[in-house]
Amino acid sequence: MTYLVTGAAGFIGYYACLRLLAEGHQVVGLDNLNDYYDVNLKLARVAQLESKPGFRFVKMDLADRSGMAALFVENKFERVIHLGAQAGVRYSIDNPLAYIDANLVGFVNVLEGCRHNKVQHLLYASSSSVYGMNHKQPFATGDNVDHPISLYAATKKANELMAHTYSHLYGLPTTGMRFFTVYGPWGRPDMALFKFTRAMLANENIDVYNRGEMCRDFTYIDDVAEAIMRLKDIIPQPNPDWTVETGDASASSAPYILYNVGNSNPVQLMDYIKALEIALGIEAKKNMLPVQPGDVLETSSDSMPLYNATGFKPQTSVLQGVKSFVDWYKDFYRC
């Protein structure tokens, strides 16, 4: 098949492209290569992808309405995996308009492209951040998510609502994936693991927010990629028996579904740091700080619906995953 993968130079997008190419699909990878983090890392990912047969890279901004429309018309994509977005909770506090352009305007351009070009299935990235002020653990896709605590989270919730509208009005099958703290080789430099590793190798302090009293459902990138590959072939179907009053909020009478993609094994931040200390053979010098605005203190994923649908449940341990990241980091940065 011919796939469009947006955010192809990004962390998850890179892995999704690799897996699709390994399956023999044709892949058009789109990215605007913005400078939110090191562009050289993005270019290195693209170079890896361009060495594979069946891949073509397109540099374009998701908010480019005419460019996106033309891209869909020219390529006749059968399926779309939308992973491009302006990421980052903290960055959204200082740069809110970047999230409107990429995450709202960009997403409606993707929806319009799918609608007008008979795309069979749209999979798109949501986030565990949509759970916002929820305290019940683990987070389930049927939970109310009307109280986000960052603009980033609000745009991801908006994406789910926009997708549902297109599923209802135009019969576009959409699958939303709420990712839980994805980490691993080729990861994002703005994420804690990358920052901690860089600082510890430079003998610098690491900033530990909320004085370490945080818990995350860390999910290894290979597990995330496997979940995407399995979900791409499970196309949501309309369910005329579903109602708002009696149905689960993650589904609909329209061809629409939401899944948590998480490890379902939350880890304390201090244990995550301990795994990194073991992998590096270095004791971290910790700068204990208060919680930052927009941070959710605990995440835990109910991923049973993902298992029920695909037979797969992410399960890579933090010790394994962190070691793999450290091995990649040392090789990539020659340190």
C-alpha cells in the first residue's frame, strides 16, 4: 500500500516509517524539519529512511493548506499515519500559537485530505496528557477528559473531537492513539531521558521536578511501533447500536475508536533515574525542584482494549529500554 506518515523526521514517525518499509509498503514521509529541537537529529533520521527502498521524503508544513491538498491528490494515499505535531507540554506555555498552527490547522488539513481522497484509514497520535486533572488510575479511554492542564493536551483532545466529526459526517475511519511517555533510541532531546543522559555524561546536575515525586507509564519505542503496525490493519467499523448514553466514550456509532498505548506498568521517576545510573555507571547529581506548570504527576495506562483488539501489550522493562537508549546515545554522539 501507499502510506503517508506525517512527522516522519520525528521520533515515533521515524520508527513507523521503518516498520512500514520493512513490510514492503511505499511510504511518503512528511516533515517541516522545524528547529524545536536539533534539526541534525531529524536529518539523520531522514537519511536512514532515504537509504531504504520505497521511501520518499517531502518537506512541508502541515498548515500549508494548498500544499497538503495537492500532496493528497498527487499520491492517492490508501492509509495515513498522522504523527506530526508540535510536541511538548512546557513549550506550549511559552509558544501557544505554534500548537494552533501545527496541531489544529495542520490536523484539519490532514482530515480534509483524507476526506476528499478516499483514504481507507487514518491513524493519529493523541497523548496521555489528555487525562489532565484525572486522579483515577489507571487512565482508561472511557474516562472523561474534559479538564486538560496544558494547551498541548487541549489540542490533542481537540484532535480526537475533530476526528470524530469526520468519522461521523464522512464515514472516515479514524483511530486515535494516546501514547504514554515514549522513550528509546533516536528519542527526542527535549525529553527527560535525553536531558539526563547528556547532563550526567557532562558531570552536570540533572533537574528533578516535584522533587522526584512523579510516576510515569514509560513506554518503549519498539512497543509503540508494534502497536501502530497492528492497529493500522484494524479499521474501525460503524456501530449503529452505540449511543452516548450507553456506549463507551472511546467508541462511537461512527467508524471511530481510541486506544491507550502504554506499558501499564508505571515507574517512579527516581527508579527511572536509577535505571539510567546503572546503564551509564554514573551516579546522578540531582537538582531537586518544585513541580512545573502543566505537569501531570502520575500516569498509568489501561491498555487492555489494545490487547483485546491486537493481541499485543507493550511490555519492555525500563531497565532494558534505558540501556538500549544509552547504547544508542553513546554510539550516535561518539561518547
